Amino acid sequence: MTDWSQIVAEHGTLVWRTARRLLAHEADSADCFQRTFLAAVELAQRETVRHWPALLRRLATARALEQLRERMQRRARFAADVDVDRQIDQEAIGPYTAAAASELAGDLRFALSEIDPRQAEVFCLACLDECSYAEVGEQLRTTANNVGVILNRAKAALRERLKSHSPASDLRETKREVGQ
């Protein structure tokens, strides 16, 4: 019998951090938290869980990405404002840098919702959660080499979607503004 209160107590913070980092929204993160543990309960009924942190991180990432896609689809339909990343300390880095970082964070969330779901999941696990290729491969039931290939494709897709944030594009915009 699985002691769910112990699992939530031990790993709830991990699930919350994963959801909050990707969603940057309190209510969506709480919903993701619940959906993650519900999925874990369903999975634990079908098979034995060998490594709870890895499973919960993967489930939280997948649920958060699903919610991001849903959020972006709602925004596209209703033309709602983009959420800002409230975790940025504007005083420490200055208002311009904070605004740019907030915009980039929002655009990254949007870009993650647009790329292939498997690529987005690999990117989040490898780059945001800092899991090794072997850990990601084990969680996704694939090889570390395949993780590297998928991650490379994810980075290329994100790079293409986020090229407006490159320093070179900022320099071009500045030159246009001053008439050079």
C-alpha cells in the first residue's frame, strides 16, 4: 500500500517548483500539482514506481506543458494579455533588464507550448530541471543518445521561435532607431 501523505510530504515541493517555474501562475500551478499526483496515483495502481522524484518531475513537467498549451490556445482565442514572470527582482537587475527577462520568459513558455510535446518535455527535464541525459532517457524510456537528438531538435525549434530575443536583433533594432 502506498503512503500518499508521505509521498506528497517528501516530494510535493519538487512538484510545486516544477509546475510553478513553467506556469508562473499560482492557480495553474496548484491545478498542475493536483493533476500530477492524480496521474501518479493512477500510474502506481498499474505498475510499481521505482523512483518517485523522477516520476513526479516528469508528470509535473508533462502536466505543466499541457496547461501551457491550453493557456496559449485560450489566449489566442480571446487575445488575453501575456502573464509576466513575477519572480524577477526588478530592483536588483534594473527595470529594462527585468522587462526583457519577463518578456523572454513569457515567450519561452509560449514557444514550449508550440513545439513538439516530446521535445518540450525533454527540454524542460534536461535544461530546466537539470536532469542528465541518462535520467531523462530513463524517465522517457529511451536512450541517452536519443535524448540528445531530441534536445538538439528542441533547442533548434526554440531558437527559431525566439530569434527576436537575440542580442544581434537588439543591435539591429537600436541601429534602426538611431538611423544608422
